Amino acid sequence: MTLTTQIANQHFKSCLMNAAGVHCQTREELNEILDSQAATFVTKTATSQARKGNPEPRYVGNLHGSINSMGLPNLGIDYYLDYLSELDRSDLFLSVTGLSKEEIYQVLHKVQDASFNGLIELNLSCPNVVGKPQTAYDFELMHEILIEVFSFVNKPLGVKLPPYFDLVHFDQVAAILNQFPLSFVNSVNSIGNGLWIQDQTVAIKPKQGFGGIGGAAIKATALANVHAFYQRLNDSIAIIGTGGVASGRDAFEHILCGASMVQVGTALMEEGPQIFERLNQELKAEMTSYGYQKIEDYRGKLQYMEG
Ligand code: RRO
């Protein structure tokens, strides 16, 4: 029995890791993920300069779901590149973005020129920056950004996408993504601009309470996005499944839908890095009950009903 998996020629001892934004802002938090039974880590999404993010409270959650409007708090791209160059490992993920396309290019030029030799996750789907739309909902802009990015980045790079809800949108997005040598696509980021109400008041302060929804509440949407892209993307583009994973069974379903790696956000926030021990054990038990020995025995083999 093994949970090993592969993305962009990198081998991982497990298929479970953190989702960007959760337990990954400081080197101390990232070290704790490395010390856990997670396969690897992805950093908090880094911008060109450090950011404090939105006013608090900006996250509320439990095991049923979460709402956040963190506003991209991070220590700046130089901090993460320094830390990653000390680690000098090719199996770590660095998440990056910018508040404009020019900033995205600036950050990625730095990453391309740095000694970093891991995987880049380009976040095109942050829902929480005041006045900034989610890039990946503007298909023309996303296309333009990817043309420029792949003109100078030759390190393994994938994109973090927001959830889509219409089958035509999956067709349109996949037609764009298939034009590029992407190493992976990560579906999904939080569902943007939900509202969570406690008593008579919004649960978080920024943006009059509007924020990204995560956790169990979004699992069905996440599974649909993973499978829709699995059906449409070139085989060379791996899929990372994110959304609503709090048990081994949840991870099993993401893999059945086509995910090669599964990320954990809300449940990691609630339980801490020891969650990976439980999830690895539960996923192995789920696989044993179906007679599967490895991820590739069932990845993408979701069954449909006849007729
Ligand atoms: O920092 C955030 O507010 C945030 C980001 Br960058 C993201 O990509 N997804 C999210 O739910 N929150």
C-alpha cells in the first residue's frame, strides 16, 4: 500500500499537503508542515512586497466550512525565496501572484532568476483584495498573462483556479489552458464572496463581510471542477484537488475525480498539521476497502451510471 504520487517529474511520499494560505505564512509554520506527515508544502501566496492584509477578524471556521478575507497577508517574495534557497529542495511549491499583470510578471521574473528549483503555483483566483476581480474569471486576461508568463518561465508552473459553475466555462478555460506547458492545475480556490452571519452581524470585518468560502460546504463544487478539468485537459497537465477535504474519504473522492495531489485548507486550519497523519491512515483504509494498492489504481476512474 502506497500513497506516493508524481507531479512534473517530482515524486512525493504522499498525495496530501496543505492548501496555500493555511499554516504556511512563516518559515516556522512551513517547517511544521515539513515535520508533519504531509507530502510537501505550498507557501502562502507571495507578492512583490510584504503585505499586512485586511483588518481582523478575517477568518471564521469550523469543520463544516470557513469564510476568509485575509487580503493576501504575506512576507514578500524575497522572504520565501531566501527560505526556499536554504532548503534547496525540488519538491516544494511556491505560490505567487500580483495585484496587476505587471506585478505578476515582476514576481515571476524574480522566481525564474532565483536558485529556487521547485514548483511554482501561480494564484489567479484570490477573491479578497478590495477592488480587484479574480483574474481567472476574465478569460482574455488569463490568456494574455499565460502567454507572457510562458515566454520567460521555464521552471515547472501551474495555476490555482477559482471554481467554475457552468460546463461551457470549463470548455472555454480548458481550451486556453491546453495551449500552455502547464505542469498542473489546482482546483479550487475558495468560492468567492459568500456571506456568513452570526446573530445579526457578518462574521468577518473586511468588505462588509463578503469573503471566500471553504471547507465541507464546497466539496461538491471542488469535485466537479477537478473532474471537469480531468475530462478536458491534456494528459501532461496534472490536477491538484482542493476543497472540502477533512477525511480520507474526501481525499479518495478527489483522486477518483482525477486529482494526483490533494490539498487541505479549512480542516488543516481547524486541526493543525497532525491532521496529515489521520488523513494518510484514513485514505489507506479507504483504498484497502476497495482493494487498491496505489493512487494510480483508481485515479480518474469515477464511475457513471448506465443508460
Ligand atoms: O489571502 C487571501 O485572502 C486569500 C487568497 Br490570496 C486566496 O487565494 N484565497 C483565499 O481564500 N484567500
